[in-house]
Amino acid sequence: MTDYEEEKLNEIDALKSIFVDEFVEDEENAEKFYIKVSSEETDECEYKADVLLMVTYTQQYPDEAPIYEVLTEDEDSCLDSKDLKYLGQQLEQAILDSLGMAMVFTMVTVLKDELMDLLRRKEEEGKKAERERIEKEIELEQLKFIGTKVTRETFMEWKKKFEKEMAEQNKSGVTDTRKVDSKKNKLTGKQLFETDKSLAASDSMFFEDN
């Protein structure tokens, strides 16, 4: 018959000797404790984060899984609640594979590996978002110099507005009688359209053909 209480005590003693500074006992429950798990800064990842693995032994541990949760005490942590839930889910398989034997050390090892992988992904996503932000800013700056691209839709919208303005001018009896010497003063595109309505129609046909 398995002596569950003895196995729990033996594992706790072993964990205290391994995680000297990281192991924290719960003051109200002798079978509940916390182990601090910290990421390591590497050349591949500059992100850092600390989490707490909270473990509470169940009555028939280790023949059954302990109650556990991944927490953080850092309010400025780069990890949110979804990240913590994800990390906790990654321990499920390790627990199933370890049933029948002490498993907390394995849980800590897996948690640390998963934490490092998660931080690397978050750093890559952050860098990607920053690149996209910079590219967007450059694109917006370039548009200031390029101007608005003329499409069939924008042209037809302008043509409709132009024809409406001309119709209103004709109704009010306003006509343009100015004569411009082509050698001294060149007409603008707007003036050309105002003096010759057929130009608007010809451009419309151009868009229709294309």
C-alpha cells in the first residue's frame, strides 16, 4: 500500500534542497507550495519574465495529478492571463506521463522550457509589429509627395461633381468668356475641362475602355 503522506514529505524535502531560493511554503496549508520559475536572458531572446508554479497535493498524489496553477506577481509582466493559462496547459502531458511518481521537478523543467519558447515568440511578434509600424509610417509619408492615385472610381466621382457644378453655372447664366493666349498663359487641367466639357467625356471613355 502506498504511503502517500511519506512520498509527499520526501518530495517536498527534495524540492527545498533543489530550489533553495525559489521554494515558498504556504503558511496555511502544508501540502501547498510555490516555486518561482524565471526565464534566462539569451542571445536569441532579451525578454524576461518570472512566474510562480502553485502546487497543491491531492489525497492520492502522485497516483493522481496535483492541483496546480501558473501565476505571476509582477504587475508589469509581459505575460497576460492568456499566456499564463497557455503555460499551465503545457504541463498537462508531463503530468499524465509522470503519474505514479514524484512529478513537480518535471513540471518545473517543462514550465521553464515553455516559458522561454513563449517569450521568444512574443519578442518576434513585437519586432514584427514594430517593423510593420515603421513601414506604414514611411508609406504614409511617401503618399504626401505622391498624391492621390487616380482610379476609375475617383475619376467618375470627380466627373459627376464637375458636371453638377457646370450645370449650376449654366443655370445661373455664368459663362467663361476669357480668352487665353496660349503662348503667354497655359490653361490648367481644371480650366481645360471648364472650357471644353468634351474632355471629361473623353476621359470617361478612356476609363471604360480600360
